[in-house]
Amino acid sequence: RRVLFRSILADEPTSALDPISSQYIEQKFLELKNDYTIVLVTHILRQARRIADYVVFMYLGEVIEQGDVHEIFENPKMEKTKLYLGGTFN
């Protein structure tokens, strides 16, 4: 039996867009995520929090922390994640 994975890879899809266009793209992702796996790279924390189910925080090419979006944003385990989310370093 063959299983097909339908996915969308999006690297900073709303970078340098106006808020209305960004909102439109985010809405499309929310619609599409019912039928596709979406891998979204973003530096916009609010955007990740709004549309992600699962997040991976990377720093200098290394995975620092990963998990459910609410767990990572509300209760990060790793110090680097805490510092990044708190705006201490970027």
C-alpha cells in the first residue's frame, strides 16, 4: 500500500508583505492545513503562534526545542528558547 504525503514548503512567505496580504496568506494556510502538511519557516513569532500546531525552534542550524505550539510558547523548557521568546536575544 502506498501512502502519499501532500505538503507545502514555505520559507518566509509573508516577508515584506503588507498586513492585508499577510493575513490573506495566513488564512489560506489555515484552510490548506486540513489537506496538506505545511512546513513554514518564519521569524515572526506572532505568525507561528497563530497558525502552527507544532513548532521547531532552531538556532545556528541546531534544533533547540520542538513540540506543541502552546507548550513551546507558554512553557519552553530550554533556556535559549526562553531567551528568544522573551526578546533577550535574536
